[in-house]
Amino acid sequence: MVKNDVKVLGAWPSPYVMRPRIALNIKSVNYEFLEETFGSKSELLLQSNPVHKKIPVLIHGDKPICESMIIVEYIDEVWTSGPSILPSDPYDRAIQRFWAAYVDEKWFAAMKGLRSAQGEERKAFLDQVTEGLALLEEAFGKCSKGKAFFGGDRIGLLDIAFGSFLGWLKVTEKLNGVKLLDEAKTPGLVKWAERFCADAAVKSVMPETEKLLEFSKVLAAKMKGAPPPKN
Ligand SMILES: N[C@@H](CCC(=O)N[C@@H](CS)C(=O)NCC(=O)O)C(=O)O
């Protein structure tokens, strides 16, 4: 595989962009990382993802593929010689996809809500995030079947979907002065998060918390007065 055959359009702080990068690392596929400039969209991005105009986009040869979890599944289907990301059992696959959708649509949406909420609204978002983590702790017990990851012995689809938010989870903890992943309430997830971040496929793409914290402050300053982001 020549290096330029695979490109990822993205930005380092984006949890969604981490997903295809982790999947490509798992499959030992070399890729070119084309970083978008914060606050603007390149011509290549607009051409490659004209519907959503969002990162990440995987460009394989001359074919663009959009939406992070669709990209992860594409990578798993194309590079079959590397370790599998999706479980072989259809029921296990369905369960991982179910929780991956929950993480994006419900859980992370609540964590994002915390950014600008105050008072009662803030408390409601915090409760939703905490309740979501309790559900994910239970799901971890069932999916991992006592092993290291949601995917068993190795990182799988749901590990990638949820794990990509760990950097922002730590930033949220710091900004709100709360402990969300907690030894007492979510012991399985605490250990899982350590293992996930230490994994060779993840380490090089997981941003340092302090760097992400600085970026989140810049982002918050830019958002002030601007209309809320669509996603
Ligand atoms: N559902 C999309 C979400 C991607 C997404 O929200 N990307 C953000 C960066 S973290 C983006 O490109 N935002 C630019 C915009 O909304 O215009 C996916 O999973 O790929």
C-alpha cells in the first residue's frame, strides 16, 4: 500500500476524527493526515463531504467516505488481514452498534450540553451524563464478558466509539470540578479507560488533557456570541 492511497481529513482535537485513525492503526495501514484549519473548511473537505461538510473524511484512492462510524466499519471491511474491529457474531455486532449510537446520540449530546448550561439545566445534563455512564458500566460487563475491552481481548467498535470521547470527558471533569469516571460507581470503566488510552493504536492519537483543555478554552471564547454549533 503506498502511503498517499489513504488520507484522513481531520483535526487533532476532534473525537470523531480519532475513530478512523485508531481503526487504521489497528489495521497497520499507513495514511496521510490532512489537518483542516480551525474555523475554516478546505476545498477538499467541501468536495469530499458536500452533504455535512464535516470531518472526518477518509479518502481511499479517489473515493471519499464520510461519518466516523461508517468509516470505521469500512476500514474493517476493506483491510480484512488486520485484527477484526466488529465482532463476528451478528448479535454481538448489533449490541455494539446499539451502544455506539447511544454514546453519540444521547450520552455525548448531554456532555456537550454541559458546556454552556447553568443552574437547573446544568444539573439535569450532569445527571444524564452520570446515568449514561452507569448504563455503559453495565454494558461493559456484558459486552466484555470479563475481558479487557468491550470488544473482548482487543479494541472493537464500541471501544472506538466511546473511547474517542475520553479526552473530552477528562476536560469536562476539570472544567466542572466533578469526577465522572469514578472508582466507586464505574470501576469497570475506570480500568477500561486506562487500558484503552495505553493501547498502541490509541496512544499516538489521544490528545493530552492539558492541550485539549487549552483548546476548549479557545473554542469557548470563539463560541461566545456566535450561534450554537449544529452538532
Ligand atoms: N456524525 C459525525 C460528526 C462529525 C463532527 O461533528 N465533526 C465536527 C468536528 S468534531 C465538525 O466537522 N464540525 C464542523 C461543523 O459542524 O461545521 C461523525 O461521526 O463523523
